[in-house]
Amino acid sequence: MNSTTPRSFQEIILRLQGYWASKGCAILQPYDMEVGAGTFHPATTLRSLGSNPWAAAYVQPSRRPTDGRYGENPNRLQHYYQYQVLIKPSPPDLQELYLGSLAAIGVDMDLHDIRFVEDDWESPTLGAWGLGWEVWCDGMEVSQFTYFQQVGGHDCAPVSGELTYGLERLAMYILECDHVMDMPFNDPDAPIPLKYGDIFKQTEEEYARWNFDVANTEVLLRHFEEAEVECQAILSQAFDDPKTGKRIIMAHPAYDQCIKASHIFNLLDARGVISVTERQAYIGRVRTLSRQCADAFVQTRAGGFIEAAE
Amino acid sequence: MTDLLIELFSEEIPARMQTRAANDLKKLVTDGMVEAGLTYASAAAFSTPRRLTLTVEGMLDASPTTVEERKGPKADAPEKAIEGFLRGAGLTRDDLEERETPKGNIFFAKITKEGRPAAIIVAEVLERTIRNFPWPKSMRWGNGTLKWVRPLHSILCITSSEEGATVVPLEVDGIISGNTTRGHRFLSPDNITVNNFDDYTSKLKSAHVVLDAQERADAIWNDATNQAFATGFKVVEDAGLLTEVAGLVEWPVVLMGEIGEDFLGLPAEVLQTSMREHQKFFSVRNAKTGRIERFITVANRTTVDNGATILTGNQKVLSARLADAKFFWENDLRVAKSDMSVWLKSLENVTFHNKLGTQAELVNRMATLAHKLAPAVGADPDMAEKAARLAKADLSSEMVYEFPELQGLMGRYYIEASGEDAQIAAAAEEHYAPLGPSDDVPKAPVSITVSLAEKLEKLNGFWSIDEKPTGSKDPFALRRAALGIIRIAIENDLAISLNTVMPTEHAKDLLSFFHDRLKVYLKDQGIRYDIIDACIAMDGNDDINLLVKRARALSETLKTDDGKNLIQGFKRANNILSQAEAGDGVEYSYGADVKFAETEEERNLFGALDTSEVKIKPAMVAQDFASAMSAMATLRTPIDAFFEAVQINSDNPTVRRNRLNLLSRIRTVCSSVADLTKIEG
């Protein structure tokens, strides 16, 4: 590749940050909770609701316990990074903006075959769906591109455009690494060069063992129930705060509990203690929570609610 | 006359929707035009990933002006009636003409519909078409409310004649029609101005877009087969994949690559499925060894390095995919070789149906049933039971979790690897068959047994919880299961008494479900419902194969002259006898004696019955229905002659009783073959 090819995983992240900042996105930080994908960040789920315009980009560490392979598989990880962009309303040149981001991270647009292949997105736990594509670069899926149609059971109007980059896979491709653990994390010429494996090989092993064989399922089941109860307890509070006298709907704290329940469900799934029929029931319970959080959020200012003038 | 060119340019349309969408565009626009009086000579539609195109040739410049005469009320009708007529027709009093008719003076009106220019009609029809387009799934974008399959960017709509091209003015949710489009996203992204269809296709081609999907598919296939052939390889045909791939590219470039050495040991089906489902690659076989060793991928562009980077990338992705598949395959083989009971155990956690328990319970019931069915199929009962126990084991394997379409097949590989008998392994693959009416049925005894057990168990289960198919609803494919059993029994010539393998509570109901499926199946083979009913009425109707043999023989017999007439003779005998029995209050069933016969015809009938009875009885025991029925058909001539010559109701009571008893022999003999009273006509 040419001279503008990045040299490390972090350089790719930094370039994406720079690119989307230059396109006017607010560069947010990762959400401080365990999530299965960048979509779960409230900056995407909640902010895609209501009429307020929005443009944000961020890295989100994501966890998928069932994908753990003890760090042995070249590209399957139980902990990985997603890069997420959400712009509302979706701009007419979103495809071009996206392609520009690939060029910014060193994909030579004259040598590669970039394709938009049908992939409708649906999140049963979020009660959300949208239409879009997997973006392929030389046959490899490098991003998900989605026009959100519904989130938490609410129609999205305006429609948000969502881009999700699977950072490890994309970076491995650009950096020409065959195994994720061999990928340079920082600059290979740095005084202390670190590879992805130096940072994550051991943790992948530790978590794979815990996820698959050790996690205490009774405790997890209890945590699930507790998160569910807490979420609903938060949402059952009156809109007006008796202490300050202000209208304070606690959509975000409630949504935190929903995220928690969702992640615990994923852990239980990895432990193999959820049967097929139960699976649907658990997903339904998480969906109920996310719907209720969405219902609450659209009652807030950020969710487009306009308070009557005093 | 003018030509019309429409192009709807959008973000990438899913491949599977393109052909249908092009046809819909053509139908909706041309139907709308014709409805508005705008006829045309010919039309054709095309699609690429980013555009739907319609060309119409020889279109009228305007819809013709039409004059319609309408009869109104009588001239002396009340004012209100006349006003109502004028309102309805959109006319004034001056437009009316009063004419004398035999029925009095009546108002007539001429309604003139002015023709309208083509451009106005096209604009209306196209806007309506866009707003109501029947996409299987459509979406909104940005701030808009318009729905399209993906964001719609531009509308090209021009009429063209020798004088030049004119844009048909039109606006749909802020998208204004024009005479421009764009070429290939990467190779020729600039705007192109278009004058007519020929100009459009040739400019597109220069801009790296092949408009016609068939042309793209042909080009891909030719190039793929040529590249493979040149190096002693052969592309595995896959028409569905070819269509799909042609819908993913505007400028197809075929590239052939090699599958890594490490992965050539994977089963061919795994390679093929992984490449097709995940990467949309064609499989390429080494013509000499028959092994799949290469792949064909289709890029959407040319590059200065002749696709080298693209091919390397694709190869790398494939290697990662196959590394996954290999990981599954090796893990699975380890389990298969050490102890497959782990997989059986984990079926205990998989619900089959909430009222019917887990997959493991289903498998247990299947195994019991297989053991019971085996002797009738000629399989070893213990082996059949074991095969049934293992038939679903692969559902727990990692490979089937990843590629559900490989269920059964992986079962065979894994059971073979475990060292079990090949018949048991084959049963795992074959027990799902037949999956459709044209799918082959299993032929090996163990496979047949497990397949029957699986389907019967399913039917028994759903019958026991009263989940039967209704109308068009058959969510568990129970009709297919019943038809599968029917075909397996017939095509393998099996004698299976279904009553012995169905719980008595629902045996009768389920058997009649089988009979209904059988009627549909035999109807397609030209056997009438009444013939099947005549056979169902006989003993042993739970043996499907026996039932079919009887029905086929009867159907053949009824095609002959003797057969058809015999039915008439039988019915006549049966009617007379039934009436006499009802009138006399006795059953004439025994004691016909030739010594009371008065005529030659009567004596002949005695003789014929003696002869045929001797033939029919052993034939029936041997289930040789054809012989039995042809023996029965020989009775036609003596019966006809008998009725011709003899009056049943003789004055002599002894003679009369003797003749009625003789008729009873006809009834008995014929009824031993089938219930002929059910035959129509």
C-alpha cells in the first residue's frame, strides 16, 4: 500500500476520529458499561429517537462472550472494538462520506473492490430494525451501514444513518496481518512496541474460561432479575422530581439497567444454560425494557419533547 | 411517435429484488399509460445494483381525444333529474341534444375527452408508480417520508424522437427529473447526459456499466468457465448464485483463486457452502481429481494491478472463513471419535416443541418406533434403533450450528468417523428425505426405517396435542411428512400396517389424513377419487402400499370395456338384490343351486362364477389384484347374458330365491375385490 498506510491499530482509530471530527461529528468516548455492540451506547440507541439533529462518532469496546476462542482464532474475540458513527438526519451523501473514511484510513480506492451487499439489521433485544448493507472490501465485511427505521418500538423520524466498523478486522486487513494477535497496537518503531496480543491474548484466555465454564450462573440469573426490577422501578417514578421540582425523567439510568440485563443474558447464553424456548423469553424481557426506556426518552428534551412555556 | 426512457437511480438495491423490481416498473408504468390512452409498440426493463431502467418505444405523442355519447333522462323529466345528469357528466344544458325516439323525446349528451400530451400522462403515472412501488421491504431516509428500497437519488425521464430529447418534468419529494445519470461508482463517477435509449446504453457501457443483467450473467459465466477450462478446471454450476452475483456488479470482472492447501481436506459440501453462503464464490473443481481446489469471485471493477490486490484480499477472507470451518470440523471429529453421547446429551437442552418436549425425547420415541418398524422394512431392529438415536446427533455439532443447511450430511460424516456401520451413517443423512415431491426417497432399509420413524413420530406427536394442519396452514410440514411416508412405502414396495404404529386414540383420524394425502397423490397419477374410496372401504386399508396396488389394478380394470360393463352388471345385481332383501326381510346369501337353473344363460353364469371364484381367491391371498380383477372382469359377458335372458322375479318362488342367491354370489365375488358400490357412473 502507499505511503499513507497507517502503521498500527491505534493509528487507524485516530484517523477515523480525525476524519469524522472534520466532517462535523462530536467525538464521544466509549460508554462505561459492558455492551455487545456500539449500537447499545445511548448516543446511538436513545439519540436516534426524537426529532433533534445529532452527529456523533466514538469507539466502543464490545463484548460477545460466545465468540471467545481463547485468543487462538485469527479474528474471533470475545472482547473487541467497534467504531460507531450516527448522523441524524442521514445526509444524502452518507455513502460518499463513508467511502471517504475508508480512504482516510489507507484503503486505496483504485485497487480495492468495495461493495454494498444487502444486510437488513434487526436487534430483537432493542426492538429495533433498519435497512442497509454490509460493506465489503475485497469480499471482507468491513462495516455495517444502516438506515434506522425503528428503535425501541418507535418510528425513527428523521431517519438516522448508522455506520459500524469492526475495527480489528478492518485494521488487520489494512495492516496486512493474518492473526489479530500479531497486529501492532502502537507504532512498531515505538521504544516499546506492543502488539494486540501483548495486550489482549491473556485476557482473551481468562475471559473465555470464565465465560464458558466458570461464571456463576445463579448469581447472573439473580443479577438479571435485579436489573430488570431496577429498570422498571426507575421508570415508574413520577416525571417531576419532588426535591428539585424539575421535570427529570430518568431515561438514561433506566437504560443502564437495560444494558446490564442484556449483557448478563449474553453471558448466560455463553454458559449454555438457556434453552431455545427460554432464549426467546429472555430476549423478550430485554426488549420490553428497551421499549420502556425509549418511551421514557422521547418524553425528555433530548428526545424531542417540548415543554410548555411556563 | 416518441420513445420514453426512465431511470430510477438509487443506492444499492438488494440483488434478490432487482429482476422483480424491473418487471414491476415496466408493468406499472405501461399499464398506467395504456389506461390513460397512451399506447406503445414495445417496452423493456433492466436493472443494475443502482438503477431500474425502462425503455418504451413507439409511444403516442398524446392520448387520443375521445367522444362518448351518453343517453340522459327524458326531455320532460323533472328538473332535478336533468340537473343530476348534467352534474354527473360534468356538462351544461347547452351540451344536451334532444332527440325523438320511439320512447319519446330524450336528451343525449356528447362527452368529449380531450387527449393529453404524453409528458403529462407519463409524469402522473411515474409519480404514482414511485409512490406505490411494491418493494418487498422499503425504507425512509433523511427527513423525508418517501419510501424506496434504499435512498432514491435521481430520476431520469425523457421522451425522444428524431427532433431530439425532452425531459418529462416531474418532482417526487424534492427529486426533480432530468436527463442525466451517473456511471460506475468508482470507475466513472461523473454525470452523463442522455438523449435516448441507445445513447444511454452505449454511454453507460463507456462509463463501465453493463445495463442488462442477463448480459452480465452471461459474461461472468463465459469468462469463469474459460478461465477454469484453460487450466484444467471446471466451474460448479450454480444458477442461483450466478443471478445473485450479476445483481451485485455493474462491471463484472472474473477472478480465479486457489483454496489454501490446509483446507482441501474439508468435506466438499463444507467448502462449497462456506464459499457460496459467505463469500458468493463459485466452486471450481480440478477436472482430473474432481476435488474442489479453486474458487471464482466476481469483482465490480478493473484495477491497474489486474485484480491482484482484490484476489489476495478475497483469498485471505476465505482462509479465515475456512479456518473457522476447519476449527469446527476438527472439534466435531474429536467429539465424534471419542464419545458422541455428549451431543445426544445436549439435545436434552433443545426444545423440539413446548408441548412435545425436547429433541432428546423426540429421538427416544423415534428409536422405539424404528425398532418396531424395522422387521417390516427388512432392517435389523437393533441397528435401526441405533441409527435413529444417532440421526439427530449432528444438531449439536459446531458445524451444523454454523451451517444449518448441512444437517444430516455432517451427521453422516461424523457417524462414519466414529466407526459406526455405514448404514447407520447413511441413515443420518437420508432420514430427512424426501423433502419435496421431487426429492428421492431413501432406499436402504435402515435409512427407510429411520425416515419412517421420524415422520410417523412427528405426526403422532402433533396429533396427540391436536396441532393438525388446517387450510393453508401447516407450520410443521405434516402434510409433507405424510406424503413422505406414502412415497417411501410405495416406492420401496413395503407392507406396513400403520394401525400398529399409531396410538389408538388418534389412529382413525390420522389414517384418514393419510388417505386424504393419498387421494391427492394418486389423483395426480390419474386415479379417480371414487376408485380410491372403493379400495379404502376394504380391509387392510392401513397398508398404504396394498391400498395403492388395489387402486391401480381397479383403475386399470375400469379402463377396459369388460371392466366398465361389469360395474353396470354388478350394480344391477346389487340393486335388485338389495330391493328384494328389503322387501322380503331376509338376506339372500347362500344356497344357489345349479339344479334349479332353467336357462342356458343361468347355467353359464353358475359355471363362470365357479371358475372365477377359483381364480380370485388365491389371487387375493397373494395380493395379485391384477389377476383377481381380470378374473372378475370375465364375469361381464355371462352376467350381461343372464340379465338379457332371465327374469329374476319368477312366479316359482324356488326359482326366484335361487336366482336371488345367484345374484348374491355375484355380489360376494365382486365385493371381495373392492367395494364397487362406491364407483361412480
